[in-house]
Amino acid sequence: MKIQHLLLQAGIVLAGTVATCVSSYAEDTYSLTAAADLKWADTGPQFPNTHVVILDGDPGKPNVVALRWRCPAHYKFLPHTHPGTERVTVLSGTILVAIGERYDAAKLTQVGPGAHFVIPAKAPHYGECIDETVLEIHTPGPLGTTYVNPTDDPSKKM
């Protein structure tokens, strides 16, 4: 009896989960954007001289956001956090990345095209783009960036 009751509960939970997933995706529509049609924009003052394109989602709302981020060669970014987990694929170029509250070049790991890494929500991370690098990032919105040391935030230096 106990096993049947647990199976019934699991079935109800699974049915609710599937219904939720189906209803959340039911509002999505088919879209396709050719690489040549992507509209890159300036990322803004927190990451100067970099560019971003939003592929899917609304960065200001609670939803899944897919974006591409492009940084120039020798671009260094200091320890910062984001509110959501970042799932990152390197599309081109090479990036050095590490987790930690202080920039430590000895801890940097080189990541190249085709590699994938995950930065947990609120985990301080930092790095450097060795050459022009394009990353594809999937993360929950709303997006945000907080520098571990507020004086490292380029937007505060303007």
C-alpha cells in the first residue's frame, strides 16, 4: 500500500511538472535568425568595449535568456557576480576564467572553442579574453552584475 501511495504521489507531481513545462513553452513561437542578421549592441558601462546580442528571452524579466557576448583581445574582467547560473559555451576565441573573490592569474583556466563551463549563481568569477572571443550564455533573467569590489566596476569610474 505504501509503495502504491508513493507512486501515485510521484505521478501527480510528474503530471503537474509536465503541465507546467508545456504551458510555459506553449507561448513560445518559432524563430530563426541568421548570423548575419544578429544585431550586436554595446554591452554598457559595466563591461566597456564589449558587445552583446540577445538571442532569446527578455533580460529584464524572470525567464530564460540566451545571449552572445563578444570581447576584444586582451580584455580583462575583474571579480563579479550575476544573480543566475550562467551556462557558457565558447563559440570562438580563447578565454581565461576562474572562480574567486580576488583576481589571481595563477588560478585562470584556458577555455577554447567548443568548450562549455558553468558559473553558479552569485559565484564570483573573473578572467581575460586572450583574443577576440564570442561566448554563448544561457541564464535566468532578470540579468544583473555586481562587482565584488565596487571600485572595480567600470561604470562607477565614469
